[in-house]
Amino acid sequence: MIRTEKLRKEFGGIPAVDSIDMQIESGSIVGFLGPNGAGKSTTMRMLSGYMPPTSGRAFIRGVDVTSEPFIIKGMIGYLPEDNPLYPELTPLEYLSFCGRLRGMTPNELKKRIAETVDICGLSDVVVKPSGALSKGYRQRLGIAQAILHDPSVMILDEPTSGLDPNQIQEIRNLIKSLSGTKSIILSTHIMQEVQALCSRIIIINRGRIVADGTHEELSGEKGNVYSLALDAPMEEALKLLEDIDGVLEVKESVENIEIFTEKNTDPRRDIFNLAVEKNWPILHLSIKEQSLEDVFKRLTVEA
């Protein structure tokens, strides 16, 4: 459905997106996760045809995004991060305007507006000026314009940014309801967003893809985390634990020591041997399940 080949964008000779290769199948929700400035929005703009790449190519359903921009715009629905609306227009007026820009016939437009208003839960506010709507309703309206022409692909850039918890849940439910018939890419820097919505997670940092998989796959990709409580001189313990084979990093937390290891490595025997040698009582030792936040921090720091 969506495919990129060495997609790259430079600003002033500096790459914001650096040779991205990916493929996204139909009917999935894929989360583009990364810190601010990682290249998420730039990638979204290139995929939607709103920004040309410096080099590389992007395809949607086999159609080249750069060479066939008008065809592509009919295939995708795009919600940019800033969600530009006309504050003086009501939702009905705004959707009618968007539909006419897309060349929809009056009968088709009337039918699609009615369906879209119902899907997006806008019935109670259709005659209010957009500028008077809450942020949650404005986001719904932004999604409504993105699905008005019934696209097969949706590209949503930070769709819940600035919303309160109730509004966030409403928008998440709306996005989930659309996923059965459409491929959805959403970009965010919020871990809970991709956990709640996405079947696949792509982590991008400094313009490059640093991980791609399900939450479970990413959690196991970078090895394990062990939680250790040890009655020992902390500075010496941290240094000696770092010297154990397979240990990548050792961190002191509020109550415990966190030990990050390579994949398929178990340092517990060496930890016990060290504790016996130094006569340090072990108060607690367990494998800690990695959260997506743990994985994200490690991948974006290491990248």
C-alpha cells in the first residue's frame, strides 16, 4: 500500500530525513514515534505530496507521490499538525468548501458530508463557527475533512496534540473506528498514543528509522532489563556491574539499580558471584519488563 525507497529530505544541505525505506500494508495503524525534530512531520509531508523529497521515492498503491501528485491527493486524507481551519466557517461550510475543492459533485458531496458528520460526531456543532469549537471538536473536523472523499490512506500528524484526556480518548476511538477499511499512519511523540492505537511502531530519530515492529518485538529487540537492590557501596557496585559480560548499561534509580543487557544475555550468575566475592547482600533481583518508554529512550539515545 505505502512504500518508500531511500526517501531523503535536506534543508540547507543537512538531512532532516535520511534515506528511509519502509513498507506499510493495507488495513493497519502504524505509529511513527520519535522525539521532537526527529523527522516525523517532514516524512508525513513527503508521503502526502505536500513536500517534495530531495532524493528517493515514495509510492502509494504503486503510484509515485512526486510524479502524480493530483492522483495521490485523491488517495490520501491528511491531517497536518497545525490543523488549519477557517474560524468563520461552520463545519458544514468548511466541509462543503473542501469537497468542492476536490471536485465532488453536489449529490456526492451532500451524501459524504452527512456520513462524515455522523462518523466524526459533529452533529451537535455543524452550524457553529469553527473558531468557537473546542480543540477536540476542531480535531474531529480536521479528521472529517481528511476522510470526506473516502481515501484509502490516512496520514495524521500529532492528532491528539493539545487535547485533554477525555478528548484524547474520543479521538483515539474515532481513529480506531476508521482502521478497518483504511491504512492509517500517525506521527506522535507520545508513547501511550502508539500503545493504545498501533499494531506496528516505527521509531525515527535524527531522520533515520532506528526500530520497526510490534510493541512486543521492540521490547525484546534490545535485550533485557534487570532490577537489582544491593547492600553495597554504590559507586563501586555500578562500576563492577558494568564490567560484567553482556551488560550494556547500568543506571542507579530511586530504589534499585537497573542493568541493561544485550539480547539473549543473562547476567544473574555473574551478579551473584560478584555479590558473594564482595560480601554484598542481594536484597532483590528480577527481570523488569521493558515499557515502550524504556525502549524509546534507549533507541533514541543510542541512534
